[in-house]
Amino acid sequence: MTAPALALVVALCAAAPDVEEMAPEERDLTLALLESAGFLAFGTTWYFVDSQANSQDWDFEFTPETFRKKLTLEYVRFENNNFYHNAFGHVIAGSFYYNGWRANGYTAFESFVAATVLSAFWEFVIEYREVASINDLIVSSFGGLTMGEAFHQNTKVLLSQTPNFARTFLSAMMDPPLFFRKYFDERDSTPPYRMLLSASFGANAFSGDGGTRTITSFAFDSEVFDAIAFGEGASESGWQLETPYTAFSGNVALGEGQGAAELRFRATHVVLGYLSRSYGSPDPEDGHSIFIGLASAFDHATRRLPDRTDRYGVADMVGPFFNVDGVWKDLRLWGRAEAYVDFAVMNAFALDAYAKNNDITNTKSSIRDRGYYYGLGGALMLSGGLEVAGLRLTSAYRIQAIDSVEGRDRFQEEVTNDFSIFDRRDIFNAGLSYEIFPGAIELSVGAELVRFEGRIEDVTVVEWQRRLVTGVGILL
């Protein structure tokens, strides 16, 4: 399923009209190669210096035969590393690979290809004692594309503004190659965007005997509307070929005891699409726009529930993205629909209940040793909102369903009970905010409902989490 998804990205990017008419930034191949070599050198040094930890993954010594088996895909497997190494670390590594090229004038598609090649070089050559990891290849490539582009676009916005501590710190953290290349340059024009740093306080309530836990959370949310913009008194129709829209949201929640701490982030990158926009009647800023395109995203969540930790990293590899937007006087309305083909690194929600009465000794090594599995599936996300006179109301619903992949385990020869696993997450949230100081400070309230479902054979587990928070945010 991943091969058709990759082929679709390549085909649409290659076939989109008028791509040669775009005016790319000045490219610096030498610097892109040097930065890529530096990232690989840093990673290689860590890999061999920390040999005590990494040697757990060494399956053989290098010989022409082991390398041949990698190239013929016999030694291309799903491995069983630490969950965060696979569902977080490789996303960050992929974003560094990606932005080493993106910051040096290359397009999103070219940078995606570069990140994919660098990831393959790491898996097949530098990790010469290990099986080449299917999951790392996918997560580094698609996670690098979505996270890298979101960081790139956010850094461009921040560097176009008057410097201050927050903007400088965030841009240096998100896209170091672009930061060091552009920080001292003349400030570019800024595309329409929304960027918010916020803090909130509230409570999580859990189904069954889970009770309630207080939480304090800190978040960063952004949207950059390079083409899916509203207003501006313009009417146009045509292909948008270079990142029409990106979004990023990150949230860290802290609290006392189990059931409080969380880590969540999501990046969305609209690769390309077709925009029809009509504005200027009866007033210059009144009108509407319709956009349909191709998008990719990455979603990570770690939620500490009262009796377990739910974790996943999901590459929304490719899928359609639809947006409709309208402005009438001071009122703005919008709606959005997204659907994706998914590859997931997923915690098995029903594993503890299943393991009480079933032997899991000879199953997938990632399940046996770490409690997670690899799966394929899909996601659907619907969202919308309105803005009027500083008041902003939003809502969103996401459903995600994942089935496990059987076969090609690192120790597949030892697997005799390769049972199927299914997980589903339903997430609904709504928020209301008001800018008490327009363009600077806003107050907000928010609610979220999460349904967790896991199934292994005849064992099904369903739980709920509800959240209510109130907070304050700074608009950057």
C-alpha cells in the first residue's frame, strides 16, 4: 500500500502544469550536500559511540552476502526498537534531512526525494550490521516531508517579522539551516498566517473508575496560508504548486500522577492543488474560495491513562484535502475535509487484556518486547469554524483505524503466533476564543472527547477520555 501512495505523490507532482514557470529560490547544491554530510556524520558518531545501546540491533557482521540480502529485500524487515526512537526520533531526523535541502532553495518535492535517499543510505549502508527497517524508511521520508515543511514555513514567517526572543528561538529550533542562512538577510514579505503560544489549565476525566486528573498544558499552534488565503481583494483560479498550506500543532500537558501527562503534535503539508477564489463583490474583502488538493501529515500522541499509556505515531502518507472559505463583512466561515492512507507505529490498546489469558511469547517482536505494532489503515478529518469581531469558534473530528501488518518481522522465523491487531481512535474537540487585545492576547476555553478502541481476536477494550480547559494565548 505504501508503494502506490509514493507513486501517487510522484505522479501528481511531476504532472502538475506550469511547474517550470515557478521562480525557485537560488539553489546552493554545495551547502545542501555539506549539511547532509554533517547530519549523517553526527548520527554516525552517535551510533558507534553509544554502541552499548545500539548493538542490541546488530544482527550480523558486514559481508557481501548480507549486503546482497538487503538489496534483494530479504533483510528489509520491521524492527523492534524503542517506540520513541521509531515514532519520534526518525521524524526529527527526516525533517533535518529534508530542511538541509529545502533551506538551500530546493522545492518540497526535491527535498522529499533527498530525505528519502538519505534515509535509505542510513538504513542500507551506515547501519550495515542491521536489517534495513521498513518503518524507519517510511517515517523518515513522510514524517520528514510534513514536519520539515511545517517547520520551514513557520521559520519563514518568523524570520519575516521584527526579531524578538520568541521568534528567534522558535525559528532557530524549528529549521536551523534556514535560520542560519536567512537570519541576517533583508526581511521578506509575510504570507497570511496564524501563530499562537498558549498555556491552559483544566482536567481530564476518564471512563470507568479512572476518575479525574488536573492538568496544565502548553501549546504552539500555527497555520501558514500561502495560497489557501481569504480576502486580499483578489479573484483567481489555477494550480498552486508549492506548499499552498501548512499547519502545525504541538501540546505538552503536565500534572500529578498517572493520567495527566501528554505529548501530542501534528503537522500537515498540502503538497499542491487547484484554487478557485472570487473576492471583491460587493466589498473588496468579501467573497469565497474553494481549494482541492493533495496533502500529507504526521500525527503523534502519547497519553497517560490511569491504567496504561496510549501511544502512536501515524504517517498520513497521502490523501485528498478540500477547503472552502468565505468572508462577508466581519464574518469569516470555513470548512475542511481530509482523508489519508496511513502507516502507523501503534500501541496495541487491547494487549494487556489479551495477554492475561493468551501467550504472546512467539508473536511479533515489537509487540512482545515493546507493546506496539506496525499497521496500515486510514484516517478522516473534518473541521470548521467561524470568526467575527475577535471571536473565534472551531471544531474538529478525526477518526483513525489501523490494522496490523503481518509478516517481515525482524525475527520472523521465530514468529508462530502472528495474530491480527486492530485499533481505532475517535477524537472530537471544540474551542472558543476571544482576542481581548486584537492581534496580541486571546482567552480561550476548549473541550475534547477521545474514544479508544482496541481489538485482538475476540478481546475488545473500549475507554473514554474527556477534557475541559481554559487558557490564555499570545499571538505571534
